[in-house]
Amino acid sequence: MKENIEAAETWRDLVHGAPNWWSGDPVVTAAYEHPTLRTFFPLPTHGTLKFFRTARPPYPAVRTDDLPFIVCGGPPYQVYTPGYERLLGEATTAAEAVELVVASLPGSTSPDPRD
């Protein structure tokens, strides 16, 4: 899997940037440490950590939010499919939540289906 420079920059800003609510959050740290999730664009929003295949234009014709995400603030940490459609499971540690996300990734784990 080729390195996604923009995703790497986004992660660097998230993990090492200015302090925010997610600074030092165990979910953000565990996700950053996982090489598969580090290829995606992270988006901390509304107490969750979401992952996207693309973050900057040009976007594909049909942009989908198809990756599972983690609800921060645990333990337990909850992992959901996009749109809170289905609870995939709960984890007692941030690392377990990250593993649940990785195990639940759909089909290709390529950050951008155009690659």
C-alpha cells in the first residue's frame, strides 16, 4: 500500500498539533499507531474518530462514508458502521477498538479506490 502523504500530514497535525479535546486521547493514539488506519484520513468529530479514504479534492464522483468509526470517551469504546447504522461491538481498551475497526473494514483497504 503506497504512503498517502496528505493522510500522513493530517495524522501529524492531529497527534502532534495544537492541543484540542483529542490531545492524548487513547483512541487517537492507538489508531495512529496502527499502520492500516494511518493510511486513512482521520477526522475527530463530535466525540468520535472517523476514517475516510479521501479528504481533499478531487473527490470521486460518488463519495461514500463506508468505514467504521470509534466513539471516544470510554471505556468501553463502541465501534459503529457509518451513520450509527449498526453497533459492531464494544471494546475495553482503545487498542481493542482499533483492532475491531481494522477487522471490520470493507473489501479493499486502499485509502482511495482510484489508486
